[in-house]
Amino acid sequence: MSTPTLTKPDGAERTYPAYSRNPLARALLTREAAVILALVVVFIYSMGNIPFFDGPLTIFNLSKEYAPILLMALPMTLIIITGEIDLSVASTLGASAAVTGVLVVEHDVSVPVAAIIAIVVGSLLGALNGFFIAYVGLPSLAVTIGSLALYRGLAEGLIQAKRISGFPEGWQDWPTERIGDTQYPNILIPTAVLIVAFGVLLHFTRFGRGIFEIGLSDESAHFSGVNVARTKMILFVLSGAVAAFAGVYVALKANSVATDTGTGFELKVIAGVLLGGVSIFGGRGALHGVVAGVLLIAVLNSALQLDGQGSEVIQIIIGLLLVGSVIASNFLPRVRALLPRRKVIDAPPSVTPQTPGAGESSER
């Protein structure tokens, strides 16, 4: 029996892009594009209307203050895309900063060696979270709430209710030194490297595709060949390692470590990730949107402070933005659904029967 095949009147093949919506609309009607636009508008407005909001100086100060938030937001993005969450990043930062302070100030260990040890400790703390979440199967929310308190207690035990200070002067100055004659601090170099590394990992590798598959469905990802447990374990180890690196930076920048170092950072990290377009339900997100989301929070916070607004106003505005971004995740797909699809052909396709063999008559 013959099998019909559909062809266009002009004989051209039909492809998926020909049936898709306008590419420009697909690129602009996204949460990431909206956040980037908001960042540009807020920065330009603040430059022209808020006293002391000087461009180069503001960029320098924001880079110093929000570098640890941006660093921790990178692995957090991948974790949330899988449908999990890590609330212990700030406590991991605090514990790693405490390890650095104790080794350098009290035991005369060099800063590079202490930093490596702190990053190893942070990786182990992340691995502990990953083990209970990936292999035991416990919910990440419950596990990381518990480890939040556990790791903060570890920091308090190391510091013993005192403030550790007195890092070597050369290393104290490193976080605040500018790169050459620019207005950018040294911390932006490792930050930029990690942004590129995590961007490539998420968007251009098989491992990254597996992260999105896990976020859509653990079971489907497993049957498609993704090692779900190992992937989650790696992500939590990366989260701990990056948080530890941020902890070393915070300790050197402040030239001191206290029991409350990094307290509250986890909320800013999660807010930046969600504001940047990552779905809290997993399966969707882009790293450039997260970078823009963290920077938007940083610029808003600085502008409102310079404008004389209190911390409560700042928290309200950032909270409203976060709620608005969650609402937008449901609103934008509906807007895109209302857009007309591109037309490929005006006439219906013709049906050309395929004969079983050459030379065989079509009449019966």
C-alpha cells in the first residue's frame, strides 16, 4: 500500500523554524530581556537624578560589595534549575571565612594555603548536602535549612564569640585594589572567569542539558541517560566550593571574621536568581539573566541608599520586584501564545503518493 508524503507546491522542504514565531519576539519577550532592560533604565536614571551616584565609583563599590552574592548565585542557578535549592550558602561562606581567619591569624598559615583549605572545607560541606539530597532522597529545603544552622554553629565554634582580625596587609588590600588604571576591583577577574565557566557548563555542554532535563522531570532525565544523583551531587559540591571562595574574599576585604559574617546573603542570592528569570519549579533559566538580576538588586540598593531611603523601603521594592518576576513567568508565555505564527504557505500542501516500485503501474 502506498504511503502519502506531504510536499509544498514549490517542492521546498518544510522545517521547524519556518513554523516558529517571530525570532525577534521570542528574544525580547523573555524575563531575561526584561531584567536587562530594567537594569539599564535604573542605572541611567540613577546616574542623572541621584546625587553621588557616580558611574565609575559606583561600579567599583558595587563590584566589591556584591561580588560574593554574584559568585554564589552562579551555582545556585544550576541547583534551582534542577528543582532543588541551597539555603546554606551563606553559612558555608561564614564557616569558610572562620576557617581562613583561624588558620591565618591564630596559626600563621599563609593566606593561599588557608584559602585552599577553606575551599576544600566548603566543598565537603556542599558534598554533605549533596549526599543527603541526591543519594538519600531527602528534600533540599529541609536538608539545607538544617545545614544552615549546622554550618553557622561550626563558624561560631571556631571563632568562639570573638572577632578575628589582623590579616597580612598585602592580602587585605588585594580585594580593593583596582585592575591597572581601571575602576574595576581585582575580584572581578575570578568572577568573570567563573561566569564564563558556569555559562559554558550550563548552556553548551551535555552536562548542562542534563540539568534542564532534571528540572523538567527527574524520572524522564534518568531514562534518557542522565545520572541524576551524580549531577546533583556535583552541583552542591560546586556550590560549597564557590561559597567558600566568597568567604575567603569577604574575610580579606573586611580584615575580620565574626560569627555573623555573611548572615542574610542567601536571601539576596536567591532573590537575584529568581529575579533573573530562573523558575523556582525548575527546568528553566539562563545565566545572563541571573547576572542582570543580581546587578539590578545591587544598583537599586545603592541608588535608594544614596537617595536617603531606609532599609525597609529597599526591602519592599526588591520584594515587589521579586513577586513581579514570578508573576511574569506565567504572564509572558500567555503573551507569546497570542502572537500570530509565521505563515509558510498560502495553499494547502499537495499529496503525492509514493509507488511501491519503479515501473509498477498506478492503475489497478
